[in-house]
Amino acid sequence: MRTKRHCRNPPPPSNQTPRRIGEDRISALPDAVLIHILSYLPVIDAVKTGVLSKRWARLWTWTPNLVFDQLGEWDEKSNNFVPFIDAFLVLHSSPKIQKLALDLDYKGKRLHLDSSLNKWLHFATRRAAEELNLQLSDLGYFHSWDFRGPVERYLLPSFIYTNNSMKRLDMSFIDVQPPDAVSWPFLQSLSIRSAFISESTIQKILLGSPQLNLLELNNCEGFDLLHIDSKSLKRLVIHGIWYPTWGTDVLQISAPNILSLEISGHFYKRKVQLLDLSSLVDVIINLQLWVEDRYCLLVEYSNILREILQKIRHVEKLTVGATSIKILSMLKERFWASLVSTRKHLILNVEPTERNISDIACFLQTSPQLERLQINMASSHGNSRKVVESQKTSSSSLQLQFDPDSYTILESCWTPKNRLSKHSLERLMTVEIVGFNEIHDRNGIVIALVRSLLKHAKVLEKISIYAPEIEYNTDKGLVAQKLLTFRRASRKALVQFS
């Protein structure tokens, strides 16, 4: 630091001396504390603090987090972005940085940006940066929706593949082509978006990253088989693929040591086939439909999802997205029997409709060992808070509705004749319903579900309903009282509304 005067903590004020009005207590803090505060600001804002006083004039040159966001801070037509970064890095004083983050539009600027990017990354490696975040967007690509056209990508320089300080690497629109071996001994998290990456490159990365814990491939292509033998990798995220102009129509995944898997996004007409995933305990499935697939391929997608669910029947925790639940609703009744699992924790993201009530019931019937159920209510009616705000002046309390048709559907699931429900709900102890909104549940579908669970879940301990958009405590109390009337006299379950 510049002087020892500012590195020491200021003496505590005397109890006998009143604090002066307008005293600058922030500037009295040690340099290390002020620099830590500046590290949370984008670089351009940190630089602006230099005009406050001589005390602040050079503090920004010691900030350890360098976040340069062209899209958020510069006009698209501005040519000052590159010179600003160059000047800043020349003046930067700290011998070590924690993070270098770049967010800029790369398309059409390749000739003058490549050399600058190489120079900035050299700076980051010399200063032993632990995190690199390179978001090189192609705005023209996204605006035109031309998924099959040529895409300009920055070629990651060869010196980056040997790095002894990097712990986190996040990049998009970058070509990943290591010239030889990869040496990232301390890398823990790797996220690659919108890139072409071959199977051999993935293997080089896994072999050279002995501490890698998280691998995320977002809209990438170049591989048909994702085979992961790494002992350290515990979480794998596959979020969609690039437009399938390359490769086969099947993506195979084999990762016997991972504990957590997420499959989400658009896969177009490509099938995801799970092979060896014997160690999995946590799975998130949130497949999306492309516009042209929305109607004609629902049955095909439902069969793909059915095969995925069959392969992960042993996992303890399963999260299913709203679109995936809609797709699964196309499954015929006879297929659900093949999906019986040993899961203990189930999270469903749904909209409160009668059709989804049937889907929830199917998941419950195929989860005989379920102990915890969480239902996240997603409304398709836009921002419901505005609706609630418009009703605040009303003196009437919330009216809790009950849907007898939905209740009948649920009750039919627990009849002795239904062999699938023989052991359903036997172990269910806690239920959470998140995002409940009485205005968008006018038919009382959620309440029908609560009533049925209270009746049939024999060891149920608590149902918690979270309604952040209902702000009146009196209304919440009335709703909770109404729910309690659904509880049988012999039941000890707690119904909690908040």
C-alpha cells in the first residue's frame, strides 16, 4: 500500500468527544477495506471514485476484480472500450488479481480484437488470476436467428492451456483447441457456451484438470459421446446443443462417478441416451421444445423423457421442469408403471391446472419411497403481483376455493384397485408448495391437492405453503385456518402458511 498511515485501523473515537457533523468515516477505513469494497464494482465505476479526493485517487488501481462489460457500459458504436482496458491495465498496481471478466460483442471485430484479447489474457496469467470469465457475444447471430450460418469465434491462445493459478473458467463463443496436453491443476469449475469442442478435447481437459468439480456444456457441439471417468467431477450440466448440423441424432452420456446431472434446454430432434450413471443422487430435467417441434414431436419427446426417467430410477432427488411435465403428460397410462423409482425427494415446477394435477399424481404413484415433495407453482398469467396490488384496497379477505373435480382425480389414484398406488405416500413426511397465489388458483386445484395429501399421507408431518405475493397476515391466517379444516381429527400434521 502507499502509506502505513492508511493501512492501520483508525483509533476508536473517544466517548467524551462528540463526532463531528459531516465527518468522512469511510475514507478513514484502511486501504485494504476500501479496496475490498471497490472489488465489488465494475471497473468503470471503481475508476470514477478516483475523483473523490487524494485519498481515493489511486485506490482503484489495486482492485483485484477486473470486470469489463462493453455491452452494459459502452455504446455499441463506441471505439473507446479497447483503449480504456489497455490504459487501465497499464496503471493497475496489484501484483495479483482474483478475476478478469470480459463481456463484449466479438463479431466483425476479430482483426483488432484478437491481439488485444491475447494481451489481456497474458496480463491475467502474469497476475495469477484465479477466475477468467470471457463472454464474447455475437449479437448479430442472436438477432438474425440464423443458427446455421458461419460463426466467428475467438481461438483461445495456447499459453492458457498451461495455468497453475486458475480455479474457474467461464467462456462463450470461443474455439477450444489445445495444441497438446492441458495442465489446469487447480481448476474446479469449467463452463463452455456456444462452442465447438471435440471428444478428444474434452478428454484432454479432464485428464489435465485433476480437481475439476463442475463441467457445464451450454449449446455446444462436436461430440456424440460424453464419456467421463474423472474421479473429481461431481456435477455435469448439459444445456441444449447447437443447431444439429453436425454429428448423429443421438448424444450418449456415460459418467459413472458424477453425483449431480442437469439436462436442460433445446435438443431439437437429438435423443439423449444415458449409459453408466451409477453414482447419481441428484438429477434436474428441464427439456425445452423448439417452436417447430411444439406440436408434431410431443409423443417422440415423451418417449425420450421416459427412457431418461427409467435410467435414473435410483436417484434420491429429482427436479422436473414445467415443460418436461407437459411433455410427459403425453405418456400413456401403461408406461408410468415402468417409471417406479426409489427417489426420496421430488421437486416439480408446474402450473396450477387440472391436467397437471394428474401429472403430479402420476409422479407420486411412481415414488413409493418419497419423503419430501416440493411443488413450485409457475403462473402463465404474467406478473401476478400487479393483480394482488390492485386488490389491496379491498376489505374482503382472500376466498379459498376448492376444486371437487381435481380432488376426485386425486382420490382415484389411491384406490385399492390402482396397483401403482399400493405403497404411494407411505413415507411422505414434508410437503412444500412455493409461489401459491390464490388469484391464479381460482378453481382451488392446489387446495384439492393439499386435502388429498392430508388424507392419504399417513406419516405426514408438515405442509408448508409459501405465498410471497399475499402480503396480509390476516388473510394468511384465514387461509391457514381453512386448510386446517381439511385435516382429519386423528392427524397431527402441521399446515403452515407464510
